[in-house]
Amino acid sequence: MEIKGVAIDIDGTITDRKRRLNCRAVEALRKLEVPVVLATGNISCFARTAAKLIGVSDIVICENGGVVRFDYDGDDTVLGNKEKCYKALEVLREKYEVVLLDDVYRKSEVCLRRTFPKDEAEKLIARMGVKLLDSGFAYHIADAEVSKGKALRFIADRLGIDVENFLAIGDSENDIDLLEAAGVGVAVANADLKLKEIADVVTSRPNGDGVVEALEFLGLI
Ligand SMILES: O=C(O)COP(=O)(O)O
Ligand SMILES: [Mg+2]
């Protein structure tokens, strides 16, 4: 399987628990000769800036696939329906204290502090056309029609690269469909069990050091 592109998560993958960026992982990503696409639950202004500072592709997957950006100075392509997410938020507000994160910058989803039990909350908003994702850093009420994996297919098509020739690396449940869409999926050692179960490779080292380990193991650096 020839790797022609890499789609990589940010928080918990190239960053640690305190969201500090792993510089060894940055150096490794800069050595790659194929496009490297950040794929994050975070907002597009964060993702585009991170991509520029790290030195990877200006193409970024944001808001768990609800927003895609192709150019640093371009516009966002919004794929998710935020109205559906707001309706689900109102249902959760009836039961929980909710704290919104970066809502003014979010175009396709609602992001919340992890202040209530996910399994219980999921039942309250079932059949509303949304999903509740736990990235380990925040909860996301996202449009059920979007995902990091669907966004990767969209980008791969635009790039003329078969999505099967992508490597995907992640750490949590919001990366499951990203790893499933790619030809090769890697979970770093600190990843959720659910991600490790569907990964092709699980690294022995966590976070950014796991990224370096995976790229070396796959012969990409
Ligand atoms: O925004 C989050 O909750 C975590 O972001 P991630 O998808 O880059 O891990
Ligand atoms: Mg993550």
C-alpha cells in the first residue's frame, strides 16, 4: 500500500494531555514528502494557524469534519448543519449545566465542556440527526451527516488521491471514521480503546512520540 497522504489528529496525537505540541512529531511531519492534512475537532482559525506553524498542508479538516478549509487565506467550506446541533443543545440544557466552548467561532457544531455523563446525554438527543463525540478534551454535538472520515474522502477526491492511499493517525473516538476511511489507520498508545480496536497499528509510545514511531515503522521517515 503506497501512502500518498497523511491525515493526522491534533489534540492527544501531536499534542499531549496539556495540549503542548510535540516538537519531535513536528520535525517528523516536516520530513514527509506527501500532503499532511490536520484533522481536528477544533475550529478552523486554530487548525489553519497550527498547519502553518507546523509546516504542513493548508488543507485542514476542522470541527470533526463539519468544516474544511483548502487555502490559508481562503474561506471555510461548511459541511455540517449547526442548527440541528443547537436544537440538541436545548434538550441537554433542560437537564445539565452546559458550558459552550468557542461557540462564536464554530460554524457547524456545538462544543461543550465535559461536565455531564456522555452515555446518559446521548440518549436524550438520539434521533435528532446529531451525534455526541468525546475527544477526551471536550464534547462535540456534531451533525450526524459529517465526520473527519467523510471530510477526508472529500479532500482526497479534490486532491485526486485515492483515500485508500492515506495514512490516518489519531487518539480518540472522533478519529474512528478517519482511520476507517484511510487505507492505514494508526492509534497512538494513549488512544481510546474503541480506536485501538479498529486501528491497523497501535504504537507503543504515546502522543507525538507515537506519531514518530508510526512514521518510522511504516518507512515514511
Ligand atoms: O477539539 C477537540 O475537542 C480535540 O481536538 P482533536 O480532534 O484535535 O483531538
Ligand atoms: Mg484527538
